[in-house]
Amino acid sequence: MELNAQKRGSRLYVQLSGELDHHSAEQTRIMLDTMLKDITVRDLILDLTGMAFMDSAGLGVILGRFRKLSMRGGKLIVKGMNPSVDRIFQMSGIYAIVEKQ
């Protein structure tokens, strides 16, 4: 899993590439949480264009970051999902709480 991040104002844009699964979830979670220690970040935009695969551990990473952001009044936005990742999001019902761009 590769992450490229850029902060613009109160928004953190993170581009994820590779596979977000049980092998990479913990490391990805740590990297995102490190970036979110900046309390001026209110919104996290995850660009999943380069995401090849995601499993339930990946969904857990996303849900956990959603909780952190919602506690500070922010939101999590996802974009660029391929059809298989989009289907996982649809089946899990995550679109009810996470904004899709």
C-alpha cells in the first residue's frame, strides 16, 4: 500500500494505491492516524483510484478514520473507486455515512 498526502487548508487529500487488506491495514491505519494528529484537519478525502483490492480490514480502516473525523465535526469523502471496491462499499452500507464524490 502506498499513500501520497497533501494538505490544503483544513482538508487532507490522500491518494491510496495498491491493496488495503489484512496485510496492510495496520500500517495504513497508523500512517493515516499520524496525519490526522493535526487537529486543523477537518476533512479527509481518500482518492482510491489506484486501489486494486480492499477487504473488510480495509473497511475497518475507513470506518475508524470516519469516527475520528466525525468527533471533530469533520467528514470523510471517498472518490475514484474501481467497480469491485465500489461494490464492497455498497454492500457494506458505508455510503450511508461516508460521502462519495
